[in-house]
Amino acid sequence: MWSWDVAADVLPLLLRGLWVTVQAVFWGMLLALALGLVWSVLRRSRRRVLAAPASAAVEFVRSTPLLVQLYFLYYFVLPGCGVPPSAFLTGVLALGMHFSCYTAEVYRAGIDAVPRGQWEAAAALNLTRLQTYRHVVLPQAIPPVIPALGNYLIAMFKETPLLSAITVVEILQRALNYGSEHFRYLEPLTMVGLLYLLVSLSAAALVRRLEAWARLENA
Amino acid sequence: MTDSLRRADGNPIVRVRGLYKSFGGVEVLRGIDADFRRGEKVAIIGSSGSGKSTLLRLLMTLERPDAGAIEVDGERLWTMRRKGREVPANEQHVRRVRGKLGMVFQHFNLFPHMTVLENVTAAPRIVLGLSAAEATARAHRWLGLVGLDDKVDTHPARLSGGQKQRVAIARALAMEPKVMLFDEITSGLDPLLVGEVLNVLRDLAHGGDVTMLLVTHRMDFAREIADRVVFLDAGRILEQGEPEDLFRSPRHDRTRQFLASIR
């Protein structure tokens, strides 16, 4: 019952959808990496006015489902801010924000592993706290946590079908559209699964190489 | 208290008045008063827990005192004058005063992701804004002084303990502080490697006008280079004086016991 003709017919559509997915993950991950770092630094601030709201925000985002955040951003927050609603942009924003709360934890573990003596040496050399982060702490904290960050890259990739809920036509949505038009679901959905597998495995390989490179750099 | 600070004789580079510090209910410093003259080499001795490391850490601003005042080169560490009143110091003020101090730690605390050269040039470039060329020239000068000019491209992990500590000394000196704080810098070293670090300190003590405050267990070395020895006991300065006097004829039983215990 598997038809190679159907498979060949649907593949270009799926690849176009995959490209949307990959772009969403790329920008989403970039945002998650940057924002996560901001959260973890803010949470460590000695100023409570900075640390407390950051902690609250992270807890809030981590304790609510991504799907709800997507709807909320798409229908209320962005329109409320006067931003013209773009499903793709909303998706990137939601993915980035949601996963930044997980990357923040990863960064925290990395920063915690840097010995206190490093902070003290930097203070004795009169570096500010931000200079200490940038030149002393983060270069030591980040390489060991690259694998953990990479896991969230793959996790994010696997969450992207949720974006179809706010009308982003990513790969799964393409497959479902094709299915409802042609009454054929087997080939599109199977191929979606295979393409996900392919991308996840290559991403995992990429992370492993990055990890090996970081280890060498730090040796 | 401000008056007693102003009246202190001479022109000390570091003045400490009424310094108190507790950790978790344990009083580590219980009222320290001391003056350190410009260029003076002072050995701070005492049993473990007497507060000697804490005193250095307070001077370096790694800890904040519970009470009391520290003045470096005429400026208070944690307060500043504004409109004729003492107000809590802002970040800028603390950093300016802190810039007059440098510290070397027992466990080196070199930056493992940087080469020896980068360890020594980092702070002058980042904090003082020196160009790469200026900072490198300065680093070579200090690394030359500690005898490690040939190790510039090495990472700290490949150095011996003694070499690490010499790099740490060069790193602190490259910021050209007026006061150098040495916190048991030979205690973590293989006995065979202590000599090379002490040699560097000796050169520094004889050559420079930098004020040196050393927390040490090496009484022989204290006797050799210190102008003054300060004995700390249970968070207070119990006794101080020239090394010869203090070591030969301590006035207090506690000092005598301590000196006997470490021989």
C-alpha cells in the first residue's frame, strides 16, 4: 500500500516545510542561547530588583505549556504591542523564550562549576562583574555545557510541530494538508518522521563535534 | 572614629580601625586596629582561625566588614565623602580604591583558559585600557622578574606549582598596585618549590617600594624580609614588633605557645 509515487509527489512539499522548521529552530535557538544567558546572569545578581523578577519570569515560563504560550503571544501579546502578527516570528519568539528558561539552568550549572577563586582573582585584578563574566567565568563555564545545550537544540526541533497551531506551515502541517487533499496520510507522515530522525541525528552529530572542539580549545 | 583615623601618625598607606567580621555567628575578626607604612613589609602570623586571611580578604574587598573602617592611600574603602558627609561608597569609588591593591592567593587562581601571557595582560588591557603591545611589554617585564619570560605561551595546567605562583605574582604586579597582599602563597606548594617563590618575594621586598603584607607560616622568611611582624590571636592583634624582638622575646604566653608550636 506504500506508494513511491505519492512519496515522490509529497517530498518537495515536505522539504519546503522542513526549511521553515529549520529556520524557526535556528533563530529560536539563537534567542534561547542569548536570553538564557541573560536570565542566568540576572538571577545571580546581588541586586534583588534584578534577580527576583528574572527568577519569577523563568519559573513562570517553565511552568506553563509551550502551546499556551504560543497562543497567548500570537493572539494577545504581540497584537497588544502593536506588532503586525506574523506567525513565524511569534513561533521563533515563543520557542526562544520557552527554551531560554532551560538553557538558563544549563548555564547556571556551568557557572556554578567555576571555582570561587576565579571570581576572587578577577575581583583582585579589579575587573567589574560583567568583565569577570565575559573574560573569566563564561569562557570556562560554557564549553563543558555545550552537550547539554545541544540536547535542547534537538528538543526544540521536536517541539516545532506545535507552531502549526498558530498557522506556521511547517513540515507536519504540510504533510497533514497533503493528506487531507489526497486522502493519503501514510507516505507524508512516514516521511515526516524519517526527516525528523535524519535532522535530529545530524544535529546530534554536530553537537558531538562541537563538544570535541570545545574540549580541545580548553585543553 | 574618623578623628582617630586622621590623627594616626605618619602617613600610612593602609589604615585599619575597629575591624569586625563574623561568618555565620562566628566572630573571626574582633576589633583590628593597624597602620601600615608606605613600602613597609609586614608579616602577619597566627594559628589557623586567628583571622589573618580574613584580614587580607577584607582589605582586598573580597569580603565586607561588619564594622570598622579601612583606608587605603587616604581613601576609605566602603564609604566616600559627598557634600561633607560620609556616604556609602558607589561601585566606582570602591574600584578606584581597590585598584591600589593586588593579591596573590594560596591556590594561585590563575585563569586556566588563558596562556601565561594572557593571564598577565588580561587585567591591564581590560581594566586599565592598555593596548595589546603595551600590556605585552609590561607582562614581559614582570614575567622576566619572576623568571618565567620563556613560558609566555604555556597554559597554567602545564606549569609546576611554583611556576604557577610566580605567574600569579607577575599577574598581580602587572596592575602596579601600591599594596601587595600575599595570602599563604607557599602553603599549597611542594616543599621543593617553595624556594623559587620565596626568592621572587625576596627580590620584590629588596627592590621595590611596594608595600607588602604577607600572611605566612614561614617564620624564617618573616624574620628575613619583614620590617614588622604582627601576631593575630582570636581575631585581635595580640602583639607586634620587629621580627628579632618578637621572635626572641615574645611578651605574651599565647605568642610564645604559637611560636613553639610551629617550630
